[in-house]
Amino acid sequence: MPNPKWRHSKRRKRARRTHDHAAMPTLGTCKTTGEVHMFHHAYKVNSDLYYRGQVLIPGTARAAAEE
């Protein structure tokens, strides 16, 4: 691995890292429920758990599974 021949200042290091931050997550709207959610993530509407517009876990089954 190449190493720098001279030390870089704190200012140069910080200037290089100004754009190294987490981007805002990509949001989408469900065609089934109209809910705004993050892509590739399950989301809750009322007590149902949805993923890609389909119910994964209905609310009543989820309450029974938690008990």
C-alpha cells in the first residue's frame, strides 16, 4: 500500500471527507396501501406487516405469535 511522503494537514483531511456521509434513504410509495416506506424494508400499516405490497404477517396472527 502506498503511503504519503508528507503529512497532510487536518484541513486537507476534512476537506476530502466532506462528502463521505450517509445518503438519505430512498423512499417509495406502496401501490396497495399508499404508505410511504423505505425500499427493501417491511413496513407496518395499522397492525399488519407488509412487504412489496403483500401482507407478510396479519395483525391478529402477529399478536398471537408474540404471546
